[in-house]
Amino acid sequence: MLRPRQIVILTLILCFGFFLKSLKHLNGLSSHKSDKISSLALKDLDVRPFHIGENDFAAGRDYARRMKLLGNRGMKLNSKPNTFSAYDFSEGHKVAQNTTKTKAKAKESIKNKKARAKAKIGENATAQESTTYYPEAEKTRLLENRNSHTETFTNQFYPVYPEKKKDDELPITFDDWAKLIFNNGPQPNSVVKLIEFYQNNMVTAEVFYDLLSAMIDDSNNKQHLLAVYAAGNTPSPNSFIFLVNALKKEPQGSQAAAKANEQMKAYETINNVVYLKAVIENQIEDEATVELAVNLIDKSTSAYLENRNPSTVDATQKARLIKAYNGFQSTLERVIALYHNQSSITKPAQSALQRIKNLSVVASDLSG
């Protein structure tokens, strides 16, 4: 059994304990407990609304307590800006922070390494320049090589056209060629070049034949000979007409006249006889031209069509002959009708016409 004195002491101790507990409840949580407050409790304090209940005094007391707790939290966070024990960062945020710092340090390290390497290269280059000797010719070669690489690079973006030298310029106009052909006397090499350009369509027919006309009218007889040579090496209706006109101008027995007669023989061949059809049709009223053309056709048909029969003409020959002499019948008949009183024209025209007709018979026999 407890004595009355012991019971009184125990009662006083219990009452004092209850008193301390009540006092602590009224004053709020201690600073130690406020640091340990959970995030959920803080969130609850932030969002829980204030409202007046049945007991106005109790509601006001609760509101004051909440404000005090919120104030204590703010003071604690502000007093320790570099420590986040009262605020919970996510693991992802921490990793991101560490990664950013690591990258910054890595960039700084790389930058420092590059600076040191660049300084070292500069020192080596300076030392090498002071000890390396290039002969003057080698310096020129290196410089030219560098310039060529620069041009190759810039040409990728826009064309760079080198300046043309006078020797590289191609003659195109009449004046260009006249300087080459007439300056410093006759120039056979320039005439050969003119022929090549004309055959490759690099000079127009107008410029070509205007130059030949200027040459045949030149006071130098060698220019006449070169003009005839150029016309003879470019077979065409215009060249044939030019040769005829040259024969009209040049004295008989001159070098140019002899060369013109020689060049005309080329029109007897099966490849060039076709040009004479166009000559006759366009110069039908020029007696001299028609006479020369008809006589050449007569010689050509005599060479290729005389004594032809089915046994001596195969299919390939037939096709080639027909292609060469096709269309001459109507042209020769027109010549015979127009110049029926001039035997120098009608006689060779009739002979050629008969051979072409015989070729048609041979061709029909081969087809049958």
C-alpha cells in the first residue's frame, strides 16, 4: 500500500507532466520538430483553407498556429540557402545538376588543352621556319600549287574564267579571219584553218564564201589560188558555183583556172554528183553553169551506169546508185527543153538521161 505522502508526490508529478504537455501543444512544435516536418504536412498547411467553425476562439487559435508554422518553415529555409535538408529534390534533378557541372568542367578542360596545343604548334612552326630553307624555284612552285588549290575551291561556288590570251581567241567574224588571211600577205595555214572551221560548223557559210570572194578579188594571184583551193575542198552547190565564177574571172592557163578545172572533177564522183541537181535548178538560166554541170553529170553516169544490167548490179549497188541519181530525170528533161538548140548542152544531157532511165529498168528487174 502506498502511503498518503507517496500518493501526493506521484499525483504532483503526473499533473506537472500534463501541464508541460499542454504548454508544448499551445506553443507549437519545437524548432527541432519543425525541421523534421514532412512534405505532406507542409503541403497540407499550404492548401488547407481557413474557416470559422462553431468555436471562434478555437478557429482563431488554429489559424494563428498555422501561420506560425509556415513562418518558421520560411525562416529555416532562408537561414540555410546552401542546404536542402528541408526540401526534397528528385533524383533526376540531382543527376541533371551533376551532369551540367561535369560538362562545364569537360569543356573548360578541352579548351585549355587546345590552347596549349596551338601554342606548341606555333612554337614548332616558328622553329621550323627559322631552320628550313627553300630555294627560290621551290618557293614559286609551292605558291603556284597553293593558288591552284584556292581556285579549285572557289570554283565550287562560282565560275572563275581565266583571262583569254590573244593566241587562244577563236576567230569567228569576217574581220577576225580577214586579219589572219590578208595581213602579211597570203597565209596558206590560215586558209587550211578556215576550211577546218567551216567543215566543223564553227564558221557560217556567209562568212566563209564572203572571204573566198574577197580573196578572188585580191590583187595578189596567190590569194586567188588559195580561194579556189578552199572551195574545191568543201564540195557543195555554193562551192561549185564559186568555181564556175572563178573560171569566168581567171585568165585561161592561170594557176587558179587550172586548179578550178581540176577541182570540178570531184563532182563526177557518186558522192558529189548529187550537188549538181541543186546547181542546175538554181542556175537554170546561167548557160555556162548549166553546161559545165550537165557535162559532169554525163561523165558521172558514164562511169557508174554504162553497160549496167541485172547480172552486174547487186542490191547494195542499186540502192547507192538510186540515191545518187534519183530526181535527175525531171531536171535533165527541163534542161533539154530549155536549151534544145544548143547541142553542147542537150547532147550530154540526153546521154545522161538515157543511162538514168536504164538504171530504173535495172532496178525494176532486180525488184521483180
